[in-house]
Amino acid sequence: MKLVEPILGWQDEMAAIRRDLHAHPELAYQENRTSDIVAQQLESWGVEVHRGLGVTGVVGVIRGKSDNGRSIGLRADMDALPMQELNTFEHTSTYPGKMHACGHDGHTAMLLAAARYLAHHRDFDGVAYMIFQPAEEGQVGARRMIEDGLFTRFPMDAVFGMHNWPGLPAGKFGVCVGPIMASSNYFTVRITGKGAHAAMPHLGVDPIMAAANLTQALQSIVTRNRNPYDPAVLSITQIHAGSADNVIPDTAELRGTVRTFTEETLDLIEQRIRELVHSVSTGYGCTAEFVFDRKYPPTVNHPKETAFSVQVLKDLVGPDNVNDAVQPAMTGEDFALMLKERPGCYLWIGNGQGDHRLPGHGEGPCTLHNASYDFNDELIPIGASYWVQLALRWLNPANFV
């Protein structure tokens, strides 16, 4: 690997920052301590800092020795998840019910290390924007930053993102052109019937029967209405009804998620859910309310920017460590909203199998959104070196450390 030498020397220091962030996780739009640390570190390195985009977001502006009209945005997310950590090592969460179980602490540390290098070595042209985003975990922080002027106040030619990926060996990268992650959408169906004694069902209208049949019918959308070559997932994840063994309830509620790689397929699935909700409910004598919440669109990588990223990666870690046709995932990511505003590329950096975890980790696997997860600090110089090389080469192809 051709890692950036000064960043290697900062590894312990940046890992300490990462572990401090891990020990003090903050949820969406509450990342006050985290954004304070980010801003203080950036300012200590002479970086121009802007705060308040998306409530708690931070943007660092690093200007090169001259302005050649080129600019680049590099993004890291900062928020944690509302879950209880099972790890007991020294840097485990000190906040009950909050945990960095997705590695955003590591993403922040990698981008900080890159910002430190770029701030200290401004022998490049153009402008690099360091985007520290809040509220990625389902709360659409990317949209809030965009609405607050991210791309108008900081006019960047392209924007790039990166996420750690458990199971992919540390030091390896995965990326692909087109969709790399799916749209993320949620729905709620509330079916209303007429309650009755369970021994006299003929006197009521049973919403549970409608809910049970609707659960089965909804799967026909994926198997019979969708093009088999266009991946999609429809999952019923919650069913709530009733409060007593001998009572037919008035209402039943279903909740679930839909994931697609294209918005056209998403349109089809939403429409078919709506039709089945009302037809099945009516068929059982019930009425129904349907709410469909489109959280994130598909994360779609642009061809030119992806090819650029792949070449930087291959030069950095070697072709054997770069899978440029990785299998996409059906998980969602709000960086997708930034890619709808600017061209760019989103990729995965391997987090390993969990062998890096210190004694005291939980019994669960080291996977994302798992209470036994921990970010692999060995990735900090690798990810930061990628950010640096990407920025230098984008801003001035002659500058390649």
C-alpha cells in the first residue's frame, strides 16, 4: 500500500479521537459534542470552519495555493444509533441506549485525518470541502444540509462518500457503477373493522383476518408484478392487533419496508401496495389507511467519478484489493441525496471480520447495527490516504503524493 506517511504517524492520535467519539455517541441532530470536537480540531489545523448546516453539521474549507476553479467534497457521517452497547472494553459507550454501531465515529476520524494532512500540505490548487454530516441514520441529515445551502454556499464539482463494510477484509475496497445501495422506504397500514367477542365473530368485522391475508398478498407484488431482473425487497416487520385472548379487536396495524434500486420499481410497488391495501380490506368489510414514507432514494454512483475513484484506489492499495464490480446491498444511505445534486461516488472500505476488537467485546458478530460492533482503527490511515489522494488528484492531476 502507498499510504500517506504523515497520516501513518498520526494513527494513534486519530484512533484516540475515534475512541473518544465512540465512548460519547450522539443521536441525530444531537451531535453537539461531536461537532464541537470536529470544529475544534479543524480550527487547530487552520481550516476555515462553517457550522449549523443541518443543525449540527460542520463544513471545513481547505483552499490550495491557488484557485484553478476545481473543487471537491468529501463526506463523513457523525451520528450514532439508539441501541444499547454490549461491549465492555475501555472505550465502550458511556451513554445508556446510545452506540456507534455503524462506524460513523471511524468515518469522522478518517476524514479528520485527511483534513489535517490537506491543511498542512496545501501544495495543490482548488478547494477541498470536508463535509461532516449529522443524522444519517434514518433522519435525512443530508437533505437538511442541502436545504441549508451545502451546494450553493460551497460549490463543489463532485462529492464522494465512504462507509466501512464488515466482512470485507480490512484494506480492501468495494465499489460499482450505478446503484450500490437501495432506496429506503417505510409504510404503515391501519385496518379498521368492528370489535366483537371472539365467540361471536359474526357480530363483528375482523381486521386480523384482513391483515393476515394482506401480509400474504403483498408478497405477490415482488413475485408477480416486478421485473425479476430489477431487485426489490418488501418486508412486513411489525403486526400489532388486539389486547385480550377472547376479543376480536377494532383495528390491526402492519408496518414494513420496501427497498429498490430504481425509483420506477419503487413507484410500481407503492401503487400496488395501495391497491391491495384497499381491495383486501374492503373484501373483508374493513376500511384502511395507508402511509408510505420515502426516506432515501437509491445510492447511484456516476460512471466518470466512479472510474476516477477506482483508479485512485488501485494506485493506492493495488488492483487486487479493489473490487470495482461489488455486489450492491439492499441497505439504504442518505448520501444518495447528495449524489442526486452532484456527481460522485460512494464506496465501501473493508472493516474485517471482527478480529480487531479488543477483549471485552460482546458475544455478537462485528456487523453493522449490532451491539457487539466496533470500528477497526487500522482503517484510519487507509481511508484517510484515499481521501487525500482522491482530493489531490481531482484538484490537480499532476499532484499525486
